[in-house]
Amino acid sequence: MPLRQHLRELRNRLLLAAAGILLGAVVGWLAYPWVFDTLARPLVDVAESRGDLVALNFAGVATPLDLRLKIALFVGVLVASPWWIYQLWAFVTPGLSRTERRYTVGFVATAVPLFFAGAAVAWWVIPVAVDLLVGLTPQDAVNVVDAQLYLGFVMRMVLAFGVAFLLPVVMVGLTMAGVVRARTWLRGWRWAVLAVAVFGAVATPTGDAVSMFAIAVPMWVLYFGALGVCALVDRRRRQREETA
């Protein structure tokens, strides 16, 4: 495609993805009370276990509305993940052969569970982080937590981990499109290991090694697993070229 046509295709895919997220946000708006209670649960559990006064504070008059909109969009991204992940793949497929386009179902069926697996890892880390950070509150002091900051932290963690776990399918998609070869991924494995370790260290506010490796190890496994798939894709492409 010419560059202008690529940009037009990207715009259309982004609009379709945004439309799906907005529809999912309607679900998030309606389910707001339950979602709010679920996201606040780690903080509530810590307060109950410690017997301390820990509460979420809505600092402004418009804060409840602003927070409800953010949570609705957060739910929209989660609910519509199969749709916007498919749009990501559909943007890449014009560069693929007809045979490779048949992998669409497999791509989405792999990417969506990986996205939710990353979100689940984040949800496992968050209670540990909250317990450690709230535990630093001095005795007889009250910890009034800003609702915007706390819930924003939780939602960013969940989405960041979900997107990070999409790395393998992005690697395979770029290799199938001929943008990056498997040998390129292989040459950069040291940088990938380092980048994942840094991400794990930065993404875990507790800073402990156990939480960091709990995030980094699955991502390392996914990276090298995707590297093997990329090598297989390149080999099949070479075989087709030799027999053509």
C-alpha cells in the first residue's frame, strides 16, 4: 500500500477499536458499583486485617463523576479486548499472504488469554503492594487514600501488565508480516531480558525480588516461546520461496 493508504487504514482500525471500547464502557458504567468495590477490595482487606482506619477519599465535587468515567473506560478496554486486538491484527494482515491470514482466529485466541493473564498477574501483585505500602503508616495515624490516585494506580497496573503480555503475539505478527526476522529477535535476546527485568522492577512498587521475578519469568518464557514460533514462520517462508 502507499503511505497514505496505510494511514487511512490505521485511522479506520483505530476508530473501530475506539467504538468497541466505548460500547464496553457502557457496560462499565452500568457495572460501576461492583467494579468499584472489586478494585477497592485490596485496600479494604488490608484495613480489616490490620484493624487500622484506611479509607478512600473523594477530594473534589466532580471526583465521583470523573472516577466513574475512568472506571467505565477501563472496563471498556477489558471487555472489548478481543475486538481491539483483532483490529490490531487486521491492520497487519494486508501485508500477509492469503494462507497466513487464515491464522486470524489463532492470533486472537492466543492474544486475548495472554492479555487477561497479564491482567491477572497484576491483580495478584496489587494486594501485596498495597499491604506493604499501607503497612508503612505510623501507629495511631490515619491513612486517608486519594481515590483518584489509588484506583488510577490499580487500573494502570492491570492494563500495563495485560499489554506487556501481548509481546509474543506482536513478535509473531511482525515476523509473519516480514517486518522483523527471527534472527533479529534472537540477536536482541539480551536486551529483551534486560528490558523485561527493568519493567518488572519498575512495575512492582514493593521493589521485592519475588514480585519482580513473578512478573519477569513468565514474560521471558513468552519471549523465547514466541522466538521459536518466529523461527518456524521464517523456515516455512523460505520453503515456499524455494518451491515457488
